[in-house]
Amino acid sequence: MCPPIGTEVMVKFRKTIGAVNQDAVPMRVVHQLRNTIGLMFIKGKSV
């Protein structure tokens, strides 16, 4: 189940050969369709 729209989540990007970023970054869920969610970076928010 996907998180509801407006939820802030910590995201760590991964590729098949390894992680893109070392630390998770804050993002907000902006839309969802079936089992896919759209994320937006949260401006000015640090971990």
C-alpha cells in the first residue's frame, strides 16, 4: 500500500550497481496511481 498524498518520506535512490545518494533525502508524495507514487523534493528542508 502506498502512503497517502501529502506524506513526507525519506528517500534513498538506488540503481542496480549501487546507491545514488549516501543519505536519504526528504520528499513529499504528490500523486499516486495504482502502485506508483510521484515524489517532489522538499525545498529547504535538511535532515
